[in-house]
Amino acid sequence: MTETELIDLLKKRDRAAFKQIVETWQGMVYNTALSILQNAEDAEDVTQEAFIQAFESVAKFKGESKFSTWLYRITVSKAMDHIRRKKRKKRFAFIESLYGTNDKMVVDPPDFFHPGVSMERKENAAILFKAVEQLPPNQKTAFVLNKIEGLSYNEIGGVMKISDSAVDALLQRAKGNLKKILKDYFAMMNKG
Amino acid sequence: MEGESLNKKIDEVLNSTDGIQQAMPRPFLFTRIEARMQEEKNIWSRISSFVARPVVAFACVFSIIIINAGVLWFSDISATPGTQQAPEIATADEYNQVNYTLYDFENAKP
């Protein structure tokens, strides 16, 4: 069955077509969500949300871009919403802890180890992901789509709805910022 | 760490995701998605998620403020001095209340 036929069936709310779409693109959606959120549980949650959103709004998909581009866009948007929600909760928990109404401690998450990284690069990748976490949302998205998902500038532009030159500028800024963050990190490690 | 070795270390870290494999979710993702969709169909969970949206909460607070401001504004307009004094004068006349002054006492007629 072709991609177009599958999408046509999905527009008719066909369960089997939806199942096939989930099975075909689950890796792509989950891997993107995991690389942005750096937490397996949150990534699973966002993956489910992204597929439900795709199912509910497939009528709006006109085929102007590739289906995968459209799905990437939904995933990134859901992941960013999730980060905002989590930050809001964290801020609220911190205020609660100040007033003594919440006994839970506000703690930083542990280092994130991506399951797809080889053993010998695991430590370095964990340092990189920690640095990526500090990037502004747009730079983080562009970096993840390029370095983890392996998308071209044109494909990233399609997902983020920006030009190729804007993608290039975003990635340059992301790499510059990462170098600075890593430099500070190693300087701090040398001192400590 | 010296400049050259530092740059080398930074490059190593930046290239650490080269050749990364795609991470996969736990098995039976589709079953979990279907279960979640069923759960979201429930009317009460839809209502609670709608009410819990920040936009809705702010809209409610904003409407309450607007209603309060409106009530205060219109009560100010309706409470003009003339209309407020009228019942007081009517009551004073009805109960024959008169405010006497010192002049009235000194020139009281026998």
C-alpha cells in the first residue's frame, strides 16, 4: 500500500491504516521526542499524543509536504508543549516547597543516556545532551533534527517552516553555543 | 586542559552522536494509543482537561473582574446625590424631625 493510499484510509478513520502508520513511524516520532525531552517516559507520552493528534487532524493534511515532515512538525510541537508544561509544574513545585506545602524536593534530572549511542561514546554523548538541554528551543530542535535524525537543511526547513539559510544560521548558532557551554563545562571540571 | 586538547575534547563530544541508532518505544505502542483515545473520549476527562487549560482559567478570572467592575460602575451611576437625598427628606418630614438651632431656643415664644 502506498503512503497516499494509507493517508486516504486514515482520513476515513480506518483502524488498520492507523495501526500501520503508527508501526511505520513510531521509531521516528519516539526518537525525536526522546532526543528533545531526554526522558523515556515523557517521550512515550509525547509519541502517543503526536499520533492521536495526527489521527484527529489528518483531514487538514493536504499533501503539500511529505507525511513524515508533517508528523515531525506535530512531534516537535508536542515536545515543546511538554517542556513548557513541565517547567510550569517545576516552578509551581518550587514555590510550594518554599511555603512548605510540598515535601517533594525539586531535583535536577540524572544524566541522559540515549539507547542508540555506542558504549564507547556514551559518556561524551551524555555530556553533549546535557549541553543541548541548555540551548534555546529553536536551536535545540534544529540540532536534534540534523544531528540525531539526520535530516537535511531543506527537510528541517520544512518541519520548522523556515528557509534553508535560516536553518543554517540556527545550526551555526547552536554549534557556537554548544562549544561555549562545553568549554565552560570542562573548565569547571578541571577546577573541581 | 590545554587549548588544543580542549578543542579536541569538545570536537569529540560534538561528534559523539555520529552513527547513532534510532531508539524505539516499548512494544504494543498502538494498543496503548488506542486505550488512551478511549479514555479521552470520556466526557468528564474532556471537560476537566478543557477547564484545566490556562487560557480557560484566565478567561474565567478576567470575566469575574469585568463583571465586578461593571457592577461597581453602574452602581455609581445610579447612586446620584438627588435620588439619595429624596428618601431622607421624606423620612424627616414624615416623622417631623426638625434640627433646632440656638436661635430657636433663645427666641422661643411663651
